Amino acid sequence: MSDKTENVRAIDRAIDVLECFAVDRHSLSIGEIEKRARLSRPTLYRILSTLMRRGFVRKDGDPPRYRLDIGIGRLADAWTNSLDIVRLATPLLEGLLERYDETVALYLRKDNTRLCVAEVPSRQALSYSRGLGYSGSLIRGASGLAILAFVDPDQAARIIAEEHDAEQARTLRRKLLDIQRDGYALSGGDFIAGAQAIASPVFDRRGEAIGSLGLFGPSARFPAKRVTDCARAVKHSASSLSSLLGHRQS
């Protein structure tokens, strides 16, 4: 076997070891890595030694357990900073526009609000558009609720506390449970009379809900069957954008 081939195999094996770690597997024993990577113990020790020396893995405790180290964080930050979420989202927004000819938009979470960072307006005479830079609460509208349903529960509780009407707060909590179950949010006339909104959350590589992708139009063009069809497509597009951002579906 040539040195070049052996070097490529070593890289493959190192990647196999790194991919043993995940959100729910952040600390692994040597035996657990051996089982997942399917490598011999001597080979595994050599790979781990190299990864530790380069700062990609560290060893803690007795008996020792292995974790990802700061080197991985540097690479992840470099990759994240190279992403342009609007550029990544644009083909997905344009695809929805071509399919339904309804306004589509991308919102990103900013504290307790969502901000419109990309919008492709419908070409139809009767349509709805809030425009780039529009900001609104997370407790109103499909694009806000789609985010709120998937934020940290403690943060969500503080945001829901903005709703001072007790009955409205209870209704909001029920809506959020439905959104968590379905993976998308619906709203009608929350901000504009006669408007229908459909939105689904967008997640980053850490699994955090950072925004939502939404479709908006007059309710007269949205019989129940079309709502279901659009919701399925919006959910799929939001999921595709999340994947591009490094999110892995559980």
C-alpha cells in the first residue's frame, strides 16, 4: 500500500472517530469510541493521541473519557462565519414563490422579536408584504410563533409573560404545543385583516431556533387543502435551510 493511500485512510479513520461525538454523545469512553468507529484499540489510541495533540479532542477523568476540544470550536466558528443565511435561503424562497406565487420571507430571531432579513413578494395584484427590516413580537403571527415554539423553555416562559391577558397566554401555550407537534405555525389576520400566514422554524447547527421561513397571502386563496399543501412545502424548505446551516434532524 502506498504512503499516499495510507495517509488517506488515516484521515478517514480520524473523521470516523470525530463523528462518534454528537449533541447527545459529548463524552465517550475508549470502549464506546471503539465500538462506534470499528477500529482496533491500538489504531484508535494512535488517532486519539494525534487528535489530542492538535487540540481536537481532550481526555478527562479516571477512568478517562474523551470529549471534543477547542480545535473543533475554531473550525466550527470559521465555518459558521462563512455562511450567508440570506444567500442560502434565497433559492428556497424563490422555489416557493415559483410554486405558489405568494410572498415568502425569512425572519431571524433578535431577542424577543423577529426581523425580516429576506423577502420575495408575490407577483399577484392582491398580495401581502411587510418588507425588509420589519420587526415584530414572537408572540404574534405565524413567523413569530414558529420560532417561539422551539426556543429554550425558560426563555419561552419569559417571552410568553409579555402577554398580560391570562386567557390569551393560555391560548398561546396551547398553540405552541400544536406547533411543536406539527412543525409549522398558522395564523390568520393577526396583523392584517384577511391575511393567511404559514411558517416553519429554522435551526442552526446547535439545534437552536434562530428564525423562521414563512409564506403569506390573502386567506381567500387558501382553502384548507392548499393550506396543508403549502404548510408541507414551507416545512420542507425550512428543514432544508436548517440542514444547510449544519442542523441534523434527530
